Amino acid sequence: MKKTLVLLVLIAVFAGMMTGCNKFTPKRYSMIQTGMTELEVEKILGPPYHKFSDTWTYTHEDPFYRAKIRFENGQVADKAWTDEKGIADDPDAKVPIGETPEVKVERKIVID
């Protein structure tokens, strides 16, 4: 009886790890604010998919969305969200958090 109970607990823990371990969701991403520490971000979103220098990347495949969080001195300086609709709050463009620029495409046709 005791072995069966231990086995059931182990199966439940493993199933929970396989289905519920991804903390990276749009709702949790929205909780990230400028000035948060790396530890605070990791508590909210879990470990990043990739760390490069001072930028952490989180990725979700289906549906696709990705976040980049840039740190300065161990605190959130910028963040960016990418999904099928496009990019919001791109740290590379230095757009402040919460301000999403309109995307405009201009083409010039030059005829010689």
C-alpha cells in the first residue's frame, strides 16, 4: 500500500512538471516592471530559455510568443514582447515600457 501511494505521488509530481512548469505566460509577462531584480523576474517567469550578456529571452512555441528582458546593473531596464501580431516595447529601439509605436511602412519608388 505504501509503495503504491509513493508511486502515485511520483506520477502526479512528474505529470505536474510536464504540464505546469512553464511559468512564461502573457499574464505573468505583464507583471514585469522596470527596476525589478533578476531574482524577481525569475520568480515570476521561471528560468529564461536563453541568457546572453544582459538580455534574457523567454520563448513559447504554440501559440508562438517571445519576450526579451534587458537588465542594467541587475535590474530590468527594458522588455519586449513578440507574437504573431508583431513586436511591442522593443528594447533595441529604446521604446519605454507600455508605449507601443505604430508600425508604418513607407516605400519610395525611384524611376530614372
